[in-house]
Amino acid sequence: MLYRAAGVLSLALWLFMAAAELYSPLHAWMHGGAIPKEDNDCAIVLIAHGKIDTAPCAAPVPLPVTGVEVAPLIELFVSSTAIAFLPNGRAPPVFSAVS
């Protein structure tokens, strides 16, 4: 969202400067009434004459990071001797096919 807002603001500023380049009364208004003739280094004159220097982008290229997730397998064995203490006929069947 922040990048979009910055992009829209930059575009609006650029279009305003381009309009001031084409419409000289707007350019004069920005200078306070009269456009200075000698050694004018304002942004509108620089845009009009194509003297805009752009800096090269030196941003590093992000490389995709591949990660391997290793989940530990936890096995828990609980032995219960409670079945041994049940009276005869009250314990679960020995085989599931017998039930």
C-alpha cells in the first residue's frame, strides 16, 4: 500500500511539473510572478531541456530462499498392566475377530 501511494504521489508530481512546463503562467506563479531568465536551474526548465540525470539502481537482487522443514517424529509407547488385573470375562477380546 505504501509503494502504491508513493507511486501515485510521484506520478502526480511529475504530471504537475509537465503541466507547468507547458503552461507558462503556472510556471511563473511557482516562481512568485516572473520566471528568472538567467541561470534558471528550476526543475521545470530541467525537464523541458531533458537535463534529468537518473541514478543507477544498485539494489541487490533477492534470491529465493528454499528451506527444508524437518519435523521430529515423536513416538510414545505406554504399557498398561491394567488388563492383567481385570477378572476373567471382563477384559477386551484378545483378537478383534473373536468379538
